[in-house]
Amino acid sequence: MFSTPFVLTFSLLLSLPILFFLAPRILPPHPTPLPISPSDELDDINLFNNAIAHSSTPPSSPHPSKFFHLSSKNPNLKIAFLFLTNTDLHFTPLWNLFFQTTPTKLFNIYVHSDPSVNITHNNNINNPLFKFIPSKKTYRASPTLISATRRLLATALLDDPSNSYFIVLSQFCIPLHSFDYIYRSLFLSPTFDLTDTESTQFGVRLKYKSFVEIISNGPRLWKRYIARGRNEMMPEVPFDKFRVGSQFFSLTRKHALVVVKDRTLWRKFKVPCYRDDECYPEEHYFPTLLSMVDPDGVTSYTLTNVNWTGTVNGHPHTYQVDEVSPELILRLRKSNHSESYLFARKFVPDCLEPLMAMARSVIFKD
Ligand SMILES: *[C@@H]1O[C@H](CO)[C@@H](O)[C@H](O)[C@H]1NC(C)=O
Ligand SMILES: *[C@@H]1O[C@H](CO)[C@@H](O)[C@H](O)[C@H]1NC(C)=O
Ligand SMILES: *[C@@H]1O[C@H](CO)[C@@H](O)[C@H](O)[C@H]1NC(C)=O
């Protein structure tokens, strides 16, 4: 006779492959994403409250009543680069070169990386300028991407009162110009924004705007609006206020604070969608919020070039090694809204080598 432990082990072993084969059939193909846990939510609220309490409106931040002459850099006006990634930062060597193109350190770098990826180890980032912030796991088609972005904004607001523009980037983004060009475009140039002639007069910058893509008539807007249920967004967000745009934006300090302060819209956008093929909360939350709160303070276009021609499965065109050339960089800079795009995505990691080869002679030569 077989002993009982043997039978038990045997049947357990037998059931494993059965489970393995059956599981995909039993489980729904798109498991409903879990809501954000109360403890994660609490961690965020504490961080956001801290940021709000310690960064009201510092005297150094761009403000309409303070005039800055367009000829000089101001040590109190820095750019915060916010990297949001769930893999290695593929283009770290290129970014390192980028930050070396400026003699004065008028920037800070913050990284929110998926805790399950040991990014410092894999990337050999020994550059102390990269500050790794306390991060949580992110999932596609879920509001965790909004939370991660808000965490980056809050941390950067708290960390340095001179952070004045907040630029969200991913591991697939590259710079299209030198740091100095980007700094001049954001803070100093009277002609950079082609859609606005009022913010700059007599060589003096009167107003700083956020660069956020805001589109009110996308083809799938209604499906995305009802992705949490037909009336789920009401009454705070009626359909005619619902917007779509890129999550890769450049915000002023004022607007970074608006995002971190928001509770009303977050209550709506944090609700999980019941179908994930029409669920991109991070593409809706930021443009909807900012167009509702301060429509005149945003440009409605982004500074990060992304190629949606031939989009597959919600992913934009991803540039391959054989597409990378000086001509591509020049083409990617061309914008109808500003003098130039400043960043571009997405590139496969192998593009690093050809990009490095022309970094100084093409990308940072401007
Ligand atoms: C990640 O890599 C760094 C550098 O090699 C190492 O010091 C650290 O212990 C690693 N962390 C984990 C969680 O493996
Ligand atoms: C955009 O992607 C398409 C392929 O999907 C490609 O043919 C085109 O050249 C790309 N645009 C630019 C500016 O490279
Ligand atoms: C820019 O404007 C031109 C002329 O109106 C138009 O043909 C082109 O499609 C626009 N490009 C983009 C990227 O919107």
C-alpha cells in the first residue's frame, strides 16, 4: 500500500500542471486591477501634505509680478528632471553628458523606479546627482502611474524651493538639445512659445506657462470617459471637461503644487477601470485637472515629441537603431507650436550607441 504522505505529495505534484494549464482559462484575460491600498494612499497623503506645508509660494519661484531680465540665468530658477521608470534607465550615459553640458548646476534629478528592479546596480548609476525617491510598484492602465508622478512632483517641491519647472521623463526619453538651450527656452527666450505673444514684452518675461498637451476631441474620449462606469466621473468631471494628453509634460512650480494639492479629481481618477483597453488614467488626469483649474496658464502642447504614426496596442512608434541619424534629431525638433521640441521618445535601448556617437556633434550642438 502507498503511504498517505506519498499519495498527498503525488496528488499535489499532479495538480500543479493541471492548475498551470487551466489557470489562463479560469482567470479572466484582463484581471481587474486592484484599487490602491489605504496604506499606500496614506503614505502619499502625508508626503503631499508635507510638500504643501513647506512650499507655499517661495519668493524664488516664477511669478507674474517678478520680472526677470532675459539675458541672465537666475540661480534661484532650476529645472527638476523627474524620471519615471519600471526598468533600467537605458540612456543614463546620454543624460550624464547632457548634464555635463552646463557649467552651473541649475537642475535637480529625481528618479521613481519600480522597487522590484535594482536600477542602481544594473545601470551603474554612481552619479550622486540622481536622487532615488521612495517608490512603489506601478502598473500599466492603472492610476498607480498618476500616484508615481505626484510623488515625484511632491518630493521635488519639498527638496529644493528653487525647482521652478518640473519635467516628467521616462527611460525611453532622450534630450534633443543641450541643457543651456533648454534652460534658455523655458526661462529666458522671448520667442520660444510660438502660440503666445503676450507673456513676453520688451524683452521681459511676464508669465511662465506649463507645457501640457490638452486635447478635447480624441476619437476614443467617450469610451475612456465611461471606463469606470457611465456616471462614475460625475458631478466633478462632466464629459465636456474631460481631456486627453501626454503624461510627459513640463509644469511650473505653481501647477506642480496644484497637482499635489488636488483631492477632488483624484477621488474620481483613482477608481479602477472595469476594462483596461480603454484605461489610461495618467493621460487624462493631468490635462483635465490643469485645463479646469488654469486654462490660461497652460500651452496645450507638450515639449516631448512622440510619434503616434502606426501606433500598436497603445504604444507609439519606437525608434530602432537603423533609424537613428543626425537627420532624425533635426526632424524630431520640428514643432508647429514652439521653436523646437526639447525631448523625444521612444527609443529602444540599443539606440544608446549611435546617440552617444553624435551627442556632442549634433544633439548638444545648438
Ligand atoms: C542593488 O545594487 C546595489 C549596487 O550593486 C547594492 O549595493 C544593493 O545591495 C542592491 N540592492 C538589492 C535590493 O539587491
Ligand atoms: C514616425 O513613425 C513612422 C512609422 O510608424 C515612420 O515612418 C516615420 O518616419 C516616423 N516619423 C519620424 C519623424 O521619424
Ligand atoms: C504642422 O502644420 C502643418 C501645416 O499646417 C501640417 O501639415 C502638419 O501636419 C503639422 N504637423 C504637426 C505635427 O501637427
